[in-house]
Amino acid sequence: MDAEDLVQEVFLRAYRSFVSLRANSNHRAWLYKIATNCAYTRLRQIRAERDGMSSLKSSIDFGSAKGNASTRTNLEHQLRL
């Protein structure tokens, strides 16, 4: 997800919850809070994916794939994705 996707997610969340916004509330602060929460959520997702990949990387035994170079290369490629 890049910045444009994050902006789209912010405006979708704002659109969905607009009906619950009080008329006398600060619209700018409300939208800023939604954007901040979306950014923090995305950062948590990135960390979880990164931590999951590092634990996956450490659990794979590349020594057993030495006999088959294409299998090892395939595994390394999958880990980089």
C-alpha cells in the first residue's frame, strides 16, 4: 500500500462515518484523527508482516535445499516478496 492507497482509505472511512459526525464538531480534527489512525494501522500491518517474514526466514533450513539449486532460489525469492 502506498500513499495514494492510504489517502483513499482515509476518505472511504470518513465517508462511511460522516453521518455520525456532529454538526458542531471540528471537521478538520476529525479527518486528521482518521488519517492518523489509518497511518498507525498500516504501520502495525507492515511491522506484523516484517516480523512474520523474519520468523519464517529463520525457520526455513536452506541447508536441506542445497542439493536442488532451483528450490533454494525459489524459496529465497518467495521470502523477498
